[in-house]
Amino acid sequence: MLKGLFAEKPWLLAIMIVLIMAIVAVIIWGLLRLNKFVFGKVQQRHEGIHLRFFQRVTSAMILVIGIIVVLSAFDGVDSLWKTLLGGTAIISGVIAFAAQDVIKDILGGLMISVHKPFEVGNRIELEDGTFGIVKDMTMRHVVLQGIDTQFYIVPNSKINVMKIRNFSYHATTRAAHFDFFIGYNSDIERTMEIIKDAVIASPLSIPGKQTDDGEKYADVYFMKYEQSSLKMSTTVYYEAETPSEVLISDINSRVNTALKENGIEIPYPYINLIQK
């Protein structure tokens, strides 16, 4: 009956098609919003890179299922789809070949999500020298933000097989080693106090050295006689999320200023020319 009605009034068929597509589009939109809402609530309690990945996967599945539902609603399109994919091995092979990189990236993302070699916010260095903070992971890529604020988009399949150096892996604090050089005539004890005070004054440094009395700031040590200077060394502890280059710059600036203000010589190489 409906076929006969549609044959007499083709415009009615067009309206039905538009209505079905609109209904499916609204359902897909609603499911995508629900998916984002649910994962958003979960991420508020349990932030993890695997949640970001699976949110993208479920969103993609919702879209694919919606497209399949729309296509299956029309006999002509459905039969054409089956003919192309089921009856033509060449086309199926071409599609499989074209999608192999996508599949590899998705599987790589799945492996990263399961084994979690890093999390969002971790500072990592890849085997090829790429260095940055993990900002996001999609179905195909890991997004890193470099020191120069540029973003690096690395395929999941590539990063999954690389050796990764994770500076924040299972760590709440990190440490950086510093060497400072002063003149031979400098007051060593006073210099050690100045350097330690400068480190403590930094808002980025924290007590991190384990002692019987708890955590404290590391001491400064006179380590070595150099050719034209005395070598002073210390370790500075800081939070895992603090960029190392920011801490290093802050500590070096503070110590340099403190040494100059207190009249501590910072030696540098120079040559005396004697002309006879």
C-alpha cells in the first residue's frame, strides 16, 4: 500500500526520507551529547588518557551505527552497498588497504590506553627526540605540547612502538641537579647559605630530600676545585607538573642575582696579554 502511495506521490517519499534522516540525526546528536556527559562525569573523578580514547571510540561507533541505520532504511541503497562490498573483492581489498593505517593507529591507541605508559599532563621524551607535555589522545594521535608552545601530533601506531622517557611516571616530585662556580677567594660557607636561601625563596621549589625528621631542602656542597673556580652543587626538588625548563631558569636567575648582590665572584675565562 505504501509503495503504491509513494509511486503516486514521490514527493511524499522524499518527505519520509528527510524525516527519517532528521530523526536519526537527532538521536545521534543526543547519544553523542550523552556520551560526552557520561565520560565527562567519570573524568572528573578518574582522569586518565584511556578515558579520552574510549570516549572518541564510542563517539565513532555511534556515528557508524547511525549511518548504517540510515542506509538500511532504504532498500535500494542497502542492496547497492551489499553489492559493492560483498560482491566486489577488489573494492573490498582497496578499502582494507586504505584503512590499514587508521586501524593500526586505533589499535596503537588501544594498547596505550590499556598499558598507560603516560597520562595527560606527563612530560615525556620520545625515541626520536620529540619532547613535550601530553595534552590529549584521539583515536589516531597523541598530542604533545613542546617547550616552544608548538604542538606535535604523533600517530598512535608510531608512539606505541617507540621507547619513551617519562619524567612524571608514578612520581609526585622531581629533582634537578645544579652546579654553580665561584671564585677562589669567595667565602664558601657564606656562598652555600646564599645559594640555599635562593632555592628556598623560589615558589617552584619544595622540600624533597628524605631525612629522619621528614622532608627538607637539599644542602649545598663544595664539590671540586676547578681550574679557575670552586664548584658548588645542590639538588632542587619540585612538583611533577612543573616544567623543568621553568624551574631551571628560575633557580639560575635567583642564584645569579643573589651571588652578585652579596659580592660573590662568578669567574669566567679570560686571557692577559703581556706585550714587551
